[in-house]
Amino acid sequence: MAQVYKEIKPSMRTLMGPGPSDVDPRVLKAMATPLVGHLDPDFLAIMDASMDMLRRLFQTQNNLTIPISGTGSAGMEAALCNVIEEGDEVLVCVNGVFGQRMSDIVGRCRGKLTVVEADWGKIIPPERVRSALEKSQPRVVAIVHAETSTGVLQPLEEIGQMVRERDALFLVDTVTSLAGAPVKVDEWNIDICYSGTQKCLSCPPGLSPITFNDRAMDVIRDRKEKVQSWYLDMSMIERYWGSERVYHHTAPISMIYAFHEALRVIHEEGLKNRFQRHSKNSAALAAGLKAMGMKLLAQEGYRAPMLTTVGIPEGITDLNVRKKLLSDYLIELGGGLGDFKGTAWRVGLMGYSCTKRNVLCLLNALESILAEEGFSVERGVGVDAANQAFNG
């Protein structure tokens, strides 16, 4: 007898981890739009509109500003492997997992790696970058804007200026920050910038928004050897997204539909309003957590509004709390990575998931669960503090 497989029916969740975030119903609906060909005139018009909206989000005039077919990690690899050749000096700023991942890719590209480090939960001090630049001549300086493993939001403007003065390329990871905090590609002298769709864009994972300016494209065109990745070679991909429309690979049509609608949602809200929403909800969450006696791990004054890292109280088991949150309240939180593994929770307030309701529901759930686990917390104190922050 033939095996009968059940229809997929995953449980409803409130996604409040480091990504993916909940997806706007409008975006899910867009994914059900009938397919057309990847060179169909209707689809080409959708591509053009998506590029225009993405430029506005990145705050750039760069011509090559597109979504790459692949997750944020594909964007990271495309950004690095296109501009690094064997022997090129590359300076990578590392204060978490994703700086470490960029360093790994530099090695795979056979670049000559220099690392500027800071403690987990701390920003990279600009003076430390300046010191490293005085001792080397890097082709590329790479840094993470919002480090997903620590919740730190890195200031970029000063570092971007010093990198430009040294005529290096400034490469920035905005996977977590884009659409949740300002990303000013042109103003901050960023040459290459990539992101992901599954966080503050509130779109399913599967695309990596990326932008290259003319300085970066000149480096790619002047390479001595071909880009090591055929699939991520931007000198070929730009010809599909540009006026030539030269076939490179079959675009993920339904994901582009979703991306287009997610960008429409963002611009309808307005960037200023969207950034204010993330900041306000993050501040209320922080107030509630601190009122409960919990410690925030990211450096004060540099906390990413879309991702809060909170220390797990002594005597509390990480998995017990997260399992109860999922089973009893249908809320997903993220555990710690790297140096924060087993000692931190990562709370995401990203895009469609960034709401007052989610902040209050999480604080209420945490109060109950932590009390059950033996942590001394006054009932309602976190929710009350968050409400005061919302009303302040």
C-alpha cells in the first residue's frame, strides 16, 4: 500500500527570536500570486520596482541594488568573494559570531586577514580601527552593523570616513538592522552592504538584499581572476538585473513577489515611523526586563532596537524556559551563540513581530515561567514598567 503523507500544518507561533520574524499576511498572500516567467515583461517591471524601493531603504543611489537569490549568508559570501583576490589584505572587525564568519570567508578567498576585536556585547571602538589602518593597507574593511549574536548596534559613520580616506572598500553586514534602524549607505561611505529578508523586512528567508557602489564594481571589473563563485559573480548577475536582461539563473519568482510586497509595506509605514516603532517597543521591553531584575548584555547606549540580549538568571535553565514559552505561550525566543551560549536569551522585535502586544505578552509569560523555575520576581512588575515606558 502506498504511503500517504500528511498535509503540513505547523503550529502557530509568535516569532520573537533572532529571526525569522513573523511575516505580514500581505507578504504571504503575495507569494500565492501565479507565476510568470523570469523574463516576462510583468516580472521585469516587478524587478525594477523592487530595486527602486530597495535603494530607498538602503538610502543609496547605487545602480546595482538588488536581492540576491539566497539567504543573508549568500549576501555575505557575495559581498566578500567578489572583491577579494588571493593575497589581498582584508581587515575584519569581530565582536560576535558574524564577524567571525566573515573572517572565515576571507580565508576561503585566500585573503590576508587582519582582525580588530572587541569583547562580546561591546562595540568596536573607532580608534582601534584607525590604529589597525595605520599598520596595514587593506583592500576591504568589513564590519557588522547589528551583531545578531550580541545585540550590539555598531556606529558606522566615523569608521566609514576613515576607511574612505585610506581608499579601501567599506563592507557592512546589515542582516539584522535593515528596516529596523537607519542604514545610510551613501552618507556613511559604505561601498558594499548586504542584508537578509527574514528579519526586519518581515519576509520569508531566501533572499539577500545587497548594494554595490561604482567603486566596488570597478574593483570587481578589474580583477585579475574570475570570482571564485559562478553563482554569486556580480559581474554576471548585474547583467540580468540591468538593462541587458541577460539570463544568469532562474530567479525565485515567488520570493521576489514577497520581497516586493514587504518593501511596499515598509514604505507605506515610512522609514521614520518604522524606526521609531522599533525603538519605542525595544525601550519598553528593556524597561520591563530590568524591572524584573534581569541584566541586559549589550553595551548601554549601543543596544540594537530590534534584538535584545538578556542574561539568564543564575539557577535558571535556558532550555526549560524556552520550551515552556513555546509550549504554553507559543512564543519563540532565541538562545545564546558563541560566548553567550547557555547564558543569554536573544529577544527579537523585528518588523511585523515588533508590537506592543508582543512585548507585554512576553513579559507576562516570562514572569510566570521564571517564578515557576524559582526566580524571585514580583508579579506584574515587568508589564507595569513596560506600560510606563509606552506611556512616557
